[in-house]
Amino acid sequence: MSTVYGRRKPLSAALAWTLLAAVAFFAQPARADEVSVSVDEARIMKLPDRVATIVIGNPLIADAALQGGGILVLTGKGFGSTNLLALDRSGKVIKDTTIQVVGPASRDLVVVYKGIERESYSCAPECERRLTLGDSPAYFGAILSQAGSRTGGPGGGAPAAR
């Protein structure tokens, strides 16, 4: 016959401690939300109404414009990852989001390599030059110049008034 000395813990307390230890061991730190947007495209996000300020970690990767009612227009500017912070009037962080800007998702994109030179085309149904980050500087500049002269924007000027 065996003798047990001391006080026995109830089984439920031991089970509770075991579960607590398992949760603590396997718990992952809270991660910020992640939003993906294609370069040169916009995405709408809904934020809490009390957001007063938006901060973008790297404005070369993404841009954001806060509209009324907590509507945020997020635009992919360059490839990569950055973060977006939404602050209330007192400067408290309300939302911390990772922004992933990825390549164009269109099926009509055709990329042509001429040695180290790269050119992009949209082929739907006919192939036309396409302004895409990563294209060779001469090709990119020529398209930007044409588009600018047509719209009066960067790369060209508006037609002179007579």
C-alpha cells in the first residue's frame, strides 16, 4: 500500500494550468493588418470615423488620401512593402496596417526583353505600349513624354493658347 503525503490539487486546476501554458507557448504576437494593392491602382479602405491623420512609411511605395466618413483611397506607387498609421486627433494610433504593393495583375501584360532593356505592352486585343515601373529608362521616358504632352501633365506641356 502506498501513502501519499501532502495536499492533492484538483484535476481541473492542473488542466487549467496546462491549457494556460499551451496558449502562452503557441500564442503569436498580434500582427498588423495587411492590405495588398497593385502598382498604379487604387483601393478603397474603410477606417473609423475618428481618424484625423494618415501616415505612410514610404510615400514612394504607396499614397493615401483620407476622405470624409473614414474613407481612405490607397494608391500603389512602387513595388514593395510599407506601413500605414491612422491616428486620432490626440495622436493615438488607431490602426497600423502593412501595405504590400505588387506588380500589375492584368492578364494582358506582355513584357519584352531586348538584352537588358525591358519594354511592357498591354495586349487587349491589340498590343500598345504600357507605362510600367521597371521598364528601361528610354522606353519609360518616351511613353511618359507622350502621355504628358497629351494630357498637359508631367513630361510634356499643355498646347500653347493662341
